[in-house]
Amino acid sequence: MPAIADALTLPCGAVLPNRLAKGAMTEGLADPQGRATPELERLYGLWADGGAGLLITGNVQIDGDHLERPGNVILSGRPDAAALAGLSSMAAAATRRGGHVWMQISHAGRQTQATVNPHPKAPSAVAVNLPGNQFGAPVALTEPEILDLIERFGAAAEVARETGFTGVQIHAAHGYLLSQFLSPRSNRRTDAWGGSLENRSRMLMRVVDRVRRGVGAGFPVSVKLNSADFQKGGFNFEDSLVVARQLQDAGVDLLEISGGSYEQPAMMDLEGIEPRDMPVVKASTAAREAYFVDFARAMRQSLTLPLMVTGGFRTRAAMTAALDSGAADMIGLGRPLCADPGGPARLLAGAESLERWETRLRLLPPALRVLNRLKLVQTLEGFAVSYWYYAQIDALARSGRPDTGISPFAALQQVQRTGAAWLKARRAG
């Protein structure tokens, strides 16, 4: 059985030096032109030194009008010399210990914040169902716009290879654009890009094809795919398995299993997911470490391509069990590395666990936790805790050290202020 220190050879022939990966996490550290910065170089150097064999970047957006958040790196059209230099420096830092760094390429679609774009493009004019008016009313894409976006994904992958990234990950999870095409809740189209699962998966499969043609056979191409949306009438586990088989047949090198969207953020925390919304797999998934292992195990029964599972891993024992069972070939680590970039190296040296910061990061005291049944409170707390991790990434990038003393609510305010200033500078420039 593989151990976390063992190498993994991908179908394309590339070799990952160990089974630990830093999963994609939003950084918000690009300059107002969307270019990679010295802060990103410093951050990825720290993560490279931290021992994970694979680093996956946060969202690199293929359209500057459809950002996941202010501060995303943007690859929209041919980058200028400064942008290429920034990406090259970032990739060089990320690979300085011999590991891989893959650029995650994405488009936020209807999950673009209203402050970025009040009327983002999406498969259909179906708004994000969340309180607070954070997201605007989307406009349905035309077919020429869809074809242009497919080309943009391919062009971004070509830039990734040109600037020293060793692979790419296509983001088709968490409610972003490609995930929106897959879900019948957000894709109400009646043309060739909607309706049947074959049609709803067409956008993703065309993107995979264009990316592969652009980067060649020996360059790793990964996809991040929801195991399910965890919503009634959405993209379900059976759909996910069908799409996973399509991706395997298309020659994808690594499939990362995740789940959820902003409306149902399973990728952040499984609290609040109703049992009726869960796919029919082991109930233990919602109650223990390694959120998506059971989904991956069910997929493994009919898939041979390497699988990566991210979400909830904290102990060496759980990581080893996932590898031993065959449910995962790569273990994705996210939040623990925001405040502790050296965690993978300690695990590889024999440490038993990573820090569990999440147990300390609640806005509400235990006596008031019953209020978490209210969706508004649940949403606020979920975002504030996420922003605490954003603040740790920011602190690492700027000073080389985390800022674990900041409260989740203060972190939320800090990140919002920084984002507003970034947008102001971008619009002025």
C-alpha cells in the first residue's frame, strides 16, 4: 500500500515526489492589473519549502470581469512582459524543492461578487440563492461567448506551461462556471449546452480537449470536480460518476474530488447539509475527518485514473487509511497550511497530525450556537471563518509569518477593506 512519502507516476508520465498536495486556496495577492506579485512568489516559496509534492494555485481567472474575489491573478488575452515575469518567478519559487506546481484555471460565472460585476455571465440567468445581495443577476452566455471561453481556458494553460508551471487544474467544482454548466439547478439551457447530462458536460469536455491540445501529451492536466452539489435537483453523485468516466476517457491525469458551492459550502464545512441532500454513500462522510473519502471510494469501483481527495484531513492516520483503501492516490491539504506551511514536512518526518485551527474559530459562543440554524448567521460565520484563513495567507505572503491572533470578524473586515481598495485601484488604472 502507498505511504504518504511515496512518489506517484501520473498517466502522462510526470512523477509527483510524494502523496501530499497543497490544495487550491484563493490568495487575493495579484496587483490591480491581475499580475503575480513578489508576495505570491514568497508565499509559494514557503509552501515549496513546506514539503508537499504538489502545490495547486488558487483561482487564476480567464476573464477579468469574472473574478472569484478581488486580487485574483488574471490571464485574459496575451500577458504582457511584466505579467509573464511575475508568473515565472512564482513558478520558480514553487518548484525550488523539486515539487510540482499546477495552475488552477477558472471562471467564477454567477459566483462573481456584485462589487466586481453586477451582471456576470453564466449558463443561464439563475442568481445565487444567498442573502445579502453579494452576487448580481447573471446574464446567460451566448454560444459565441461559450466558444470564446473554451479558447481562453486553453490559452491560459499554454501560458502556464510557458512560464514554468508543471501542470494545470481545470476548476469544475464549488459552483464556479464549469460547475454551473454541470448542474441542472443553474443550467436551464435548451440548446446543445444544457438539458441532458451529455449536453451539460459538453463545456467541461471541450475545455479539457482544448487544454490538452494546447499543452501536449506529457503535461499534467487535472480536473477538480464536485462529488455532488448537495442540493435537491442539482448535480448529484451519479452524474459526477458519469462525468468522471468521461474525464478518464479524455486522458485527465488526476481527478480531485470535492463538493458544494457557495449556496451549500460543503468544501468549507459539512455543518448544515441536510441528510436528504446527501448522495447515497456512507453517512460517516458528514461526521468525520476526510469529508469526501467515501465518495472517492465509491468512484474508485469504476475508475482507474488517480484520485485526489481534499477536505478535512488533519491526522496522518486518516491520510494513510485513505491511501490504503484505494480511495485516494493524493491527499489534499488546505486550511492547515494557511497558518502552518511546514506541516507536510513534519508529516513526512513522522508527525501524527496537523493543527486544528477550525475548532477555535467560531463567531458565536456555544450558548448561542442554536442561531446557526438561521441561514444568514450560518453564512456570515462561514465567510468570516474562511476570511480568517485568507488573512493567514496574506500574512504569510507579506511577512513570512501567520497572524493567528486576529479574530474571524476582524479578518473578514480586513479582507473586505483590502478587496475594496484593490477594486478601486483596478478601476482607476
